[in-house]
Amino acid sequence: MKTLLGEGARSQDEARSKAGEQQLSGETLAIRGGRPLSGRVEVKGAKNLATKAMVAALLGETTSVLRDVPDISDVEVVRSLLEVHGVRVEDGDEAGSLIFDPSGAVSAHFEEIDAHAGASRIPILFCGPLLHLLGEALIPDLGGCRIGDRPINFHMDALRAFGAIVDKTYEGIRITAPNGLTGAKIELPYPSVGATEQVLLTAVKAKGITELRGAAIEPEIMDLIAVLQKMGAIISYEPNRVILIEGVDKLRGYDHRCIFDRNEAASWACAALATDGDIFVGGAKQQEMLTFLNVYRKAGGEFDIHEDGIRFRRGGALKPVVVETDVHPGFMTDWQQPLIVALTQAEGRSIVHETVYENRLGFTEALVQMGADIVVHPEGIASPDRRVPRRALEQAAVINGPTPLHGADVVVPDLRGGYSYLIAALAAEGESIVRNVGIIRRGYEKLFTKLDALGADFDVIG
């Protein structure tokens, strides 16, 4: 018997998305799979832009407005952190818009920051704006998805280059700038998205010119640059991952509409592939997903580009592919996890080389439990056909298919891996119990409502 959550579930979705991840993480779903997902879902602004643009509001001397903000727990975390620091945050008249007034910004204590940050790593990006505004920034122990080593040394080294003083305490890290911040020449050893954001948010009001080499150039980074330029920043993108920032004395507020969430769009596309469904993803755009779309087509998927979104479905039997994750414009690491679920149904051997995070293939253990034939090579696989340079931390997954998936009892390990468990459960025969679902809502707005709209058969049981 199919169980739909209906209006009660929708109200649960809206209420629970307002809560922090600590309250959400215990949610459990009973999913009865084996049927296609079909229908339409809408994607809003990208989590990886919205949360950073919210922090950027601290830099302005006037009110900022951010539009198409996703209703997810990560946004609630950043909103709480801004409010702890004295920023007034209000809902705008337009659905999904937020208004930020930083005029009352103040310092916060380690305990307050830690209490509101939860498992989020976003506090580290408050450093530059708070140093300019207050001369001090505090960072408690950082959380985030446990998908591998994400050291903060890139961030700390960059802040030191600007002239900041970094002191470690038993509570966390205290950063000060007694002499202000000055532009610097910074070269990242790896195109880290977080470190690039750190440099941008710090350099825009530092004295002089900052030259950043080895920068990340993801679409969300470019959208953050657009936000900062609206505020009065002077930023230019040069060839070969070089960004130049001329510091200015003052910045004003912004009015900006977030770029769409390409990670969520790709996730629903993979759900269509894995379940032999047909999903229209409203708000998805072709340009930011070119690399994903190429791999999707090679794997046997079909898509139709429309002005208001992209329609995803199978084009017949799924085909094996070889994928190498990389920084933009390469194939995103966030895309490989949901894709691997679909590749369990491809006819032949697929290989996914994970070169960004060393522990991001751990989620495949649950897929094996559900019947998949996946072998993880902890030190990667050498190949003469590789295009992405090998890294010391990389892994590889070899997926042999097709293998029927069956229901199982699994625990969500992280955001993208957790969503992949949902796809696997929806594609599998029988009932699956998926625990710790709250983590998934860090990046997926109105998750239950969207599953309901696509015809998923599930219950919330805890």
C-alpha cells in the first residue's frame, strides 16, 4: 500500500527545516522502492552560494537583500550566527528572500558561536568580515560532513598573509588584526573553494592589492564575486586561476538573486536515472552543468533543455562510464555519489576516481549491503587514460552491473552520501530503513514534499 505524507508532511517539512541539524539528525524513513520517480521539482539558490553571501552582508554599511535563498538547515545555522553577532535578519516580502542589517554587529563568545554552529564549518568564513568590522574573530572547533581531511591551514595561512595574528586557545582559535589587514600575494597549493572564499571576503577591504593564484573558479565563487562587486568591490578574474582584488575603504549592501543549486539538480537527475524515472528539475540551467550533462549522456541518460529547467530520464539501458572528480570545470565530487547509485544498474564495469576527498567513497559500503557490486581501492587506480593528475589521497570505486538492489537498514553518513542512500532505497525492491535523514536537509529544501510530489512511497517513522 502506498503511503503519501500529504499536507501533514508538508507542514512537518516546513517546521523541521527551521530547526538545527542536531534536532533533525535523528529522523528515520521507511522507504518502499522499486518504482520510478516521475514529476517536477524546483531547485532554489545554491547552498554553497547563499550561505557565503549571507556572511558577505557583514561587510556592507547598508542593508543587503538576498533572494531565492533555500529553506535548509545550513541557512538557518548561518542566520543564527549572524544574529549572535548582532546582525538583524528578517524575512523579505518575496518568498525565499532575506534582509540583513549589519549596523548593530558585535563580538560573540566561543560558547555562543559553538552553540549555533553545530556541525557547520561556516564560522571560519566570518573571520575576514569580522576582522574588518570588529578587529577580532573567534572560531570554535569546526564540524561539517566527515568525508575526509579538510584542514583549515589554507584559511589560517591566508589570514596571516593579510597581517592577522592567529592564537590557539583551549576553546578554539582567536584571530586579531591590531594593525589592520593589508593586501597580499597568496598562492593556494590546491584550488580550495573555502580558502578562495576566505581570501575574497577578506581582501575586498584590505589595504592595497591582493593577488590570489590557484583560485577555485566554481560558478558559486563567480556568483560571490558578483555579490561583492555589487557592494563596491573591485575584483578581476585573470587567466590561469588568478584573481586580483583591489581593496576599498567602504562597501554598501547588495540586492542579489542566488545562482541555482547545481548539486541538487544533479541529485534529482541521478534519481531519475537510478529509478528509471522522468524528472523535470525546474530552475536548472545548462551552462553550469555542462560537465555533468556530458557524463549523464554517456551513461545512457537523456535530457531536454527548457527555458525554465531541464528534464531528465533514461534513454534505454544504462552504460558504464569512467569518471574522474576534479575542481571546476571538472566533474564535481558532489555529483559522483548519486551517480554511483545509478551506475550499479549499468551494463558493465564503471570506475569512479575520487580525487578531491579521501573518504568520500565510504558510503558505498551500504550500497554493497543492498546488493551492489562495488570495490573501493583505497589508494586509487593508475591508468594511462587519466586526465586528472593523481593525488596522494585519492580513492577509486569499481562498480560492476547491473545488480538488483534490495531493501536494507542503513545510516546516513553525510549530506551527499545520505541522499544517495535515498536514491538506492527508492530504486531497490522491498523496504529500506534510512536513519539519520536530518543531515540530508542541510542541502535539500523541502525534501519530503519533493519526494511526495515524485510519487515516492515512504513514511517518517522517527
